[in-house]
Amino acid sequence: MRFVLFATLLFCSACTPVTDNAHPPAARLIPVAQDAFSGSSVNVLSGVKQTLYTRNGIQYAAFYNAKAKLVVAKRALNSDQWQVVETSFSGNVNDAHNHISLVVDDEDYVHIAWDHHNTPLKYARSVAPGSLQLAKARMLSQPGAETAALENSVTYPQFYALANGDLLFAYRDGGSGRGNLVLNRYNGESQQWQRLHNSLIDGEGQRSAYWDMAVDANGVLHLVWIWRETPDVATNHDLSYAQSTDHGATWQRLNGQPYSLPITQGTGEVVKAVPQQHKLMNPPVVTADAQSWPFIASYWADTPTDIPRYHVVFSNSAEGKESPEWHELKAPKVADNFALSGHGTKRPPISRAVLLVDSASNTRKVHLIYRDDYQHGKVIALSSALEQPNWHSQVLLDKAVGAWEPSLDIAAWHNQRQAHLLLQAVAQNDGNDQQSLATVPSHIGVLVWQPHKKE
């Protein structure tokens, strides 16, 4: 069944009301399947690159079903009918760390990684272009190669498509509080992977970087991260930034000053100092505007006892400035206070957010899409003009979605200026990655929101 949901204005004490809401943006939900695993948030974690990805008018999706089997699906963008294939691969769905990441290369081969939390790499490619049938799982490196040793303790696999047809594949090697960022590159012509950096960001055996990366419309790579000193999320601190203009080979600060790799806590550019014990959520999210100026978002509290809020840290320095400047845009505080500490997957009352920079109208805007338990567990879009901040909140889906978090189909946003988000109502234990909650399977679908669509 297909149905349409219209975004409605939500008034709350923590938000500034919209003054003109005659034509609210529309969100609609396109069903994919009815039997998705729902006992943890493993299918719908924020910032995954990607659970949804569009190439050549075809959208691909991946999730675990009720049998913990890896499922891949695709549809034409002009159709709501999906082709769905259950693969022979499985994942540990009890642990939400073990998410799925996929991308499609220039030859239309699907690349997918799944089921990682300090475990050996699981990676496969489709048997043919456009196929949902996956070949045998394998490592990126040849057996016995020196680089293979860094594929034995993988977490947070993420794919990125480059404009020249190559791919990047990043993951953490090591564990929470003692990890490094590994970066690999896929050559589209040779169809072979090579190690680009054994340690792009080095925790020096003492800490981990929780990162996000984005490829903008001009091919610039934007990398942002926070540091964590121990497995306790309360030890998260500081937003740091790097960029690359040569597909990840070399990296520099925003002002062009080159980094000597690997980047460490002592050498990373801190764009916003956030002390430990400030409820800083990991990882942050990064995107960029049409001029390649970076925008970073996460939530934290201004003081250890304060109520958290989303913050957008960005740079769009005027031409002629000697060096770029970083600015901060603070969203309203959430409705109530909460703690953020402890180990394992957390279940806070607000999710991490998707960040969109929207220049399609006369006024440049930023949008944060997230789930808010203080607003009945619904999907919320929090938006503001950049030059004249005036936050307003809209409900995109008028039902509770449990522990859902948003993850964006970046290609659909770049090409259609639509936010496509894999959506499923799920449960999640707080801090327990060993046992999922006893729930029945739930529907999984794609939520589509076009900020400037007029009804």
C-alpha cells in the first residue's frame, strides 16, 4: 500500500513557530518490505554511508530481515515497486554496531559491507552490473598481504563514490578508545582495491576518532571527527576537521595548511572546542554547500548540567579574508534534560541528525532531520535560514518510530534535491549490544521529503 504524509507544523515551547506555513513541505513513505528485524536499531543508524544509494535512476537499499539475513533491494526512482532479494549472508542483529553499508560504482556493480564490530572484514560485490546477487564474501587485500592485518578488527565501514568513478572505503581498525581510521580506494578501471592510508587518523593507542566524511559536488572530501578517550561516551570531546582535494591522497586544514599524516589529537584542527562530560554525541555529521564550504552538526550541552541542543558549525568566509572563519548556529534546546554516558549503543531521547544545506530558494537554509521522543517519537525537520536564524520545527511522519535514526541517500539529495531516508520503527536496548529486544518484525520503507515542494 502506498500512502502520502504531509508535514505539519509542530508548536513547542523549545521552538520558534513558523510565521508562514501555508504550503508545508510534503513527506511520503514508500514501503519496501514487511519483515525487517526490529529488535535493535541495526537497520536504521544515523550517518551510515549508505543504507540507500541511487545511481542512474535506480535506488538500492539494504537491511536485515527477521531471520537476520542480509537483504538487498532496488527500484526505479519513478516506481514504488521494489525487487527484493534475500542473500545467503547473515549478521549479528543484536548489536546495532553491525550495520550495512553499500554503494554502486560507475559500472553499476553493487559493493556492500555488513556485520562488523571489531570483527574481520565482510565485503562482497554483485556478480554483475545492476544485479542483486552477491559474489562470495572476501577481504580487500590479497591473503598474506601486509595490508591484510588491518582487516581483522573492523567497525563502522563506510563507502564513498568519487566523481572520477573510483570509490573510497573507510573503517575503524581497533576498538573504542583505541582505534585508527583506515582508508582504501577502489580503481574503477582495474576493479581492484588498494590501501590509501593505514592510519589517516591515529588514536595513538589511547583514544578513538568517531568520524563522518562527505564528498561534495566539486569533488572535495570533508572529514570531521570527535575524539573519545575511553569506551565511555561521556569522554567525547572537540570537533576537528580536515579536507582533501585529490581524492583522499593528501589532506589539509580549511586554510590549505597540509597535514602530516597520520593526524593525531595534537595535530588535528579543532574547529569547536567541546570539553568532555558535555553530552557530545558521536559521530558528528558533515556536508558542504555549492562553494565547498563545510557544515558540521552534532548535539551537546553548553555546560555539563545544561539541556543539550543541536549545533551547526560552518565556514563561509567572505572573499578577501586572510583565513577562513568558523561560525556556530545554535538550535533551540530540546524539551528536557538527559544524561549521555556509558558504554555500548546508547538510546537517548533524541537521535543523531541528518544535516542538509539548502540553497534552492532565495534564502539559504539548513535542515536537521531527527527523531524526538519529547515530540512523541516522531520524525522532525528543524530548519533555519543561515543568514537570519529563525528556527522552526515540522513533523515529517506523524507516528512514533521507536529508536530510529536518519541516514541519507546522498546521491538522491545531490541530484533530485530530495531527502531519501530508510525508515523503520525499531527498539533498542540502552548500552546492551549483546541482546536485542523481543519485538515482532516491522515494515521498512523510504521516507521522501522535498523541502521546497509546494502543494
